Amino acid sequence: MSTLDPGRLEDAQDVEASDPGGMLRQVASSAAQIREGRRAAAEAGVRALAEDGRPRAIVVTGMGGSGISGDVLAAVCGPGCPIPVVTVRGYRLPGWVGAADLVIAVSCSGSTEETLEVAAQAARRGCRLLCVGGAGSPLAELAARNRGLFVPVRSVGQPRSTLWGLTVPLLVAARTLRLADVPDEVLESTAVLLEDVAHRCRPDSEPFVNPAKRIALDLAGDVPLVWGTSQLAETAAYRMCCQLNENAKYPGVFGALPEADHNQVMAFDGFFAGGGSPADPDDFFRDRTEDAEHGLHLVVLRDTEEHPQTAKRRAASVEMARDRGVAVTEILAEGAHPLERIATMIALADYVTVYLAITLGVDPTPVRAIQELKARIA
């Protein structure tokens, strides 16, 4: 059973000892992944996609940490994208997908059974095919057999930690097809921002100045209700819930505005509401043993570009939560470009989930329950 110990975050040596799999180092590789992903896409000849013109739709197939790449692609392309960008998680390609469409199969290991099955279906239907994953893998072989493009990606450890290595080739493909404005300069500026987040969230930074450690301590013991305020922030919020599950072995309830105002806001009056202490940045040194009990914790991932009505709903929802004693934490996007904004939200949230695992005495790297499940169905 995990035990809460805020002291585990105070010393860099204690942090390192609590992270034997090096998950923090994997998270800190995000900037390098962006640069490496851009080079890998160029060397693989992704620009050749432009020769056949713009597809009718882009379908990204992937599972878990690989599948998130499709969500990031759709969010960066934005609601103004002239074609649909759809992520498929599962064993079946939608019936409408055909030769006019581009299917992008993403698997860090290159051996994910669902992704391989959908990619094979796409090949049989004559779809244009781009595969992104491990070199020398079954996915690489499938691409070679079916004249698909293949971009090799070097895993930094866990698939969920290789997000940007998997995603950047998709962004380069979208740029090639004139679906997203993501020049090399933006890729580099995003990498620089991720380096800055890594510096602020480094293990030897004390909890009262490290934003990720501070948020992790505020969340510990609470039930996180994680909302996004735009398509970019919504994707980051979903990613945070996945990382809470896999890194911290911890629950996370995903939501997005304005839809959350039509249902999840009712949880403010529910069983878990009002049990925790408000997340006051100036209250870091409070005696947590005096907290009566833990409860609901609203985490709002805020984009700097929100629909005016969504911004109004967000402000009102936060006020309502605080009025009811529900703790609130806000994570604000940084940068101007959509890629910069989503990357900074994801980066900070990734660090939060790793530090939450450490303060709970949980090794953030292993995913034993997933491995057990796979063994049971093998």
C-alpha cells in the first residue's frame, strides 16, 4: 500500500532513489525528442507525402501513449483544419476509410497488436500508409511490404514517455500536406520551452519553488477532476489523466469545458466535495496532518486562447468550486503557437504525475497491471 510522505520530494537523492526506472529523466528528454523526431521524419522522406496531394482524411491508429499522438496532431491542426483528423483506438478501421485517406500507424514498440491489425486493414483497402515506431519491428516490416513510408523512433524508455518522438513525424506530415503551420522554427522554440519547464521542475529544485512538486503535494490524497478549456487543453487534460493512471497508479477523472458544465460540475455538491484544503500556493507549509479528510480537487488546464463563453464558464466554475471548499489548481499554457501551448501544459502535468508517484511511495515506471492483463488474455 502506498504511503504519503512529502519529505521524499525535498532532497534530489531521495527523489532519484524513489525513481529507479528513471521516469523523470525520460520526461526530461522531451526537447531532445522534438529535435530527433524532426530529423527522423526528414531522413525518412515524409515530404514525399505531398506528391499524391492532400488526402480526404487522416486516420491515426495507436494505443495508449502512442495513441495520444493522434490527439495532439488533431489539436495542433485545430478546428479550422480542412480535413478530418481522427484517432482510432482498437482493432477495426472505420468502414468509410479507403484509398483516398492517409492512415498513420503509431506504435513505439512497433508490435502493438491493435495497431498492426488496423494498419493491415488499411493496406488491404489501398490507403496511403505512414508508419511511425520502432526500427526493425513488425510495423516496419508491414510498411515495407505495403510500400508505406516508415519513420523509425528511438524509445526513451516507456511508450508514454516517447510522446514527442512519436508525434513530431505526424506534425511534419501535416505540415507537408499544408494542414498545419509548424515550421522548423516552431519546433525549435517548443523544444526550448520544454527545456525551461524541465529546468523549473528539476529534481534538485525545492518543493516551494518547483511548480510540479507543489501541485503534486496539493493533489496527494484528493480525487483529481481534470478539465481542459480548449481542444489543446482538452488533449492535455486527457493526457494528464492517463499519466496519473500509469505514473502514479492514481485515478483521474477527465472532463472538458463547456461540456463539463452540463454534468461534472454537479460533483462539486457530491460525496467528495469540500473534503480537502484549497490549493493555496502560499500555504505550502501547512500541517497536512491537520487536514480533516481529502476530497475532490479540480485541476484546470487553461489555454491562453479560449472561446469567450468558455472563459466565462471556466471562471464561474472555479469560483463555484472554491465556494464549496473544493480545492482548485490551474495549469496555464505557455507560448503563442498551438504546439508550444499544448507541449508546455503536457510537460508540467507529466512532471506532476511523476512527483505524485514519488511522494506516494510508488515507482512511476512499471505498469504491472497492464502486463498482467496482457498475460491473462494472451
